[in-house]
Amino acid sequence: MPAIIVFNKSDLYKQKDLEKLEHLRSIYEKNSYTVLIMSLEDLTGVEDVRSLLKNKTTLLSGHSGVGKSTFINLVFPELSLKTQDVSGWSGKGLHTTTFAEMFDLPGGGKIIDTPGLREFALLDIEKNELSHYFPEMKALITNCRFNNCIHIDEPGCAVKKSVAEGKIAEDRYISYLNILGSIDENKWAT
């Protein structure tokens, strides 16, 4: 299932934000993800995102307040989904969508609006499988000296070598380590 990463509210980005965005964009595009930048306020990139939806079933996912329902209303106003402004005192999104709902799109396709995410967890993934979900690591795992390498401190690890050489982004490797540390191997044992 292809994932597309959309950075919304680009009209609010300061120079420092734009630099971080370009850094993240280069990491994800290098690993074959489509990355788009959008602003619902000034309509930047909206048509690019909309064109990707035609004749596809698309699930929108992200934190509360990032503009999922607002985007759907903008490009498909006949759906009239409920939206709210971001909280003035916390700067965080308010939960407007309370359950996932799928809509037929005019012209073909479907779109699923989901409630905002608070946290993300992986289920039923073993530590030795996690690197298979990082395309840049998956491409190298057969080059590791050991077939059960989890890319922490094993000798002859092709992933760690690629991180050290700058071929794998350090941010992605740190993300991998954080997720790896959150996997409790005994959690699913019966």
C-alpha cells in the first residue's frame, strides 16, 4: 500500500520550518515516498493532492487539527464535514471526527476520513522484522553478516555501516531504534 506524506499549513512555515521540511522531504523521497506540500489557506498544492485521489481508495491519517476534514471539504464541498479551529490556548487540534467514515468521491474513488491520532503503536511485529518496514534498511539486510541482525551492535552490520557513511539518514535510524526499544517481545507470547 503506497504511503504519501503531505505537509499541510505551509503558509505558516517560517524559514527554520522550511529548512526542516526540505531535510525531511529529501529523506523520504530518497526512500521512494511521495512527499507533497500543501496549504489549505492559500490553496498551494491542493490540486496536486486531489489528483492523487482519483479512482483510488485513500485513507487520511494524522494528528488532530492538521486539516484532514478541512481538505475533504475544500476539494469535495458537497460532503460538508464538520471541522473546528485549532485550540487557541493549547495550539493543538480538537477532535472533530470521532470515527472513521468512507465517502464516495465525485468522479471516482473513495476517501476515508479518520479521527486524529494521539499516538501510534505497532502490533504483532517481532524485533527482527522491524527493519523490513524501513525500505532503506530492507534493501541491505541480506548484506549483514548475521541473518538475525537487528542492527544495533552486531559486527558486520550493513545497516549500521550505511548509517555511518550517510547513506541511511541518522534520523531514520534513530526512529528505528526508538520503535525497536518499544517492542516488547514477550507481550504477544501465550
